Amino acid sequence: MMPLTIAAAQSISIAGDLAANIAWHQRFMQVAAEQSVQLLVFPELSLTGYERGLAVELAIAPEDALLQPLRDFAQEIGVTTVVGMPIRLSENSPVLMGALILGTDGSLGVYSKQHLHPGEEVAFAPGFGGSTLTIGGDTVALAVCADFSHASHAAAAAQQGADLYAAGVLITENGYAPDTALLQGYSVTHSMTVLMANHGGATGGWESAGRSAIWASDGSLIAAAPGTGSLLVVAQRNADGWAGHVVAVAEA
């Protein structure tokens, strides 16, 4: 297999402050580039925080100029980056929970959360998923939080030939054990590497558990954040297999 370096960005979002969150995303992206990361995945709704009450106000078209600095930076540093944002696919369409793929060639991919968590329907409509993406020789399927609670979602990813299942999430302490058991189980069942990027702190009135993690296709843990905080969880694959480490991310 080709060498591969992936990372989960365990970022902390400032509620509704897009300018500050974009700057913070760029800092994570810079640190990821320094670690030779090829694919960087942020948590669910990372650019706004998990703020259901602000979603309608903040939702944008994926191609909105607001995201151009992040798109340009992903291209400049050569890191494919997946960010979370409330989106509308057209002016009058419902708000979706988006995961936007900022390509190193300037491209933009759109994934929208298919399976809503109870309570999210007050602000969001179910989305449509999205295509897999290719990183080097690997095929990547995305998920946004409650998507992975449906076994059919991970199974569909495997059927599409995914080598990596990457989920941006918000998971609290109470949900952490059962949710990570599911994700680890998918790695074994479907022989996929599984990445989980969780929020690094409180958001939308929820206390995130942090502890973002990456599992190899045999279920073994490659790397995990020890708790909450602004951290980058990195996994590197070479001819000898996987190795992982965690990097603290501080303001520049």
C-alpha cells in the first residue's frame, strides 16, 4: 500500500464566529501540513459550532466566497481538508449539515448528513450523502455524526470500496463508549481504517468528550487524544504498518 498520513482535527469552535473559526481552522491546517498530513477532517459543524439556533442564519451555499480563504489555503499547503458547515444547496432549499471537501487542486466536494439525531430536525433537513474521495491510492467515505449510528451507512461505504471511513462528530461522555465501539467494530467488519474527529470542547450547550481517535482496519487503535482540548490526532502508514501520535495545536 502507498504511504498515507491522515489526521483528525480536534478543534474548539466559537459559537457563530465564522471569522475566528476560519482563522483557527487555518492554524490546524498549517500544523497538519507540518506533519505531512494528506487528509484532515474536522468535527461536525466545525465552522459554526454545533449551534442549532444559529444554523438558519449562518447557512451558506457551498461555493460561497466566505470559504474561499480556506479553499485557497488547502490548495496552497497541499492538505485535503473536510470542514463542517450548515449549507443550502439553493437559495430556497432547506438547511443541511454539510461536510465540505476542500481539495488540493482547488476543487470543492459536498457531503450532507443523511441521518439526523433526534432534535436536529428543528433546524436541519436530512441530506443526501456524497461521493467518495480519493487520497493517493485510498478511497475515503465520509460520515457526519449520527450517520454512523446506522450500520447500513458504513456498509454502503464498504460497498463503494472505501479503505477509510472518516466521521466528523459531536460525542459527549455518555455516548463515547457505545459510539466508539460501533466505529471500532466497523473497522473490523469492513476492513476499513476509521477516523473520528470530535469537538475539543463545549459547543451548543453540549460538553464534548474529545478523545478523537483513529483505528486500523483490524480494530487496533492507532492514536487517540487523551481528553479534550485543541489537538491533532495523526496516523501515518508506511510499509511497516500504522503509527500514530497526537500534536497540541496552539495559536501561532
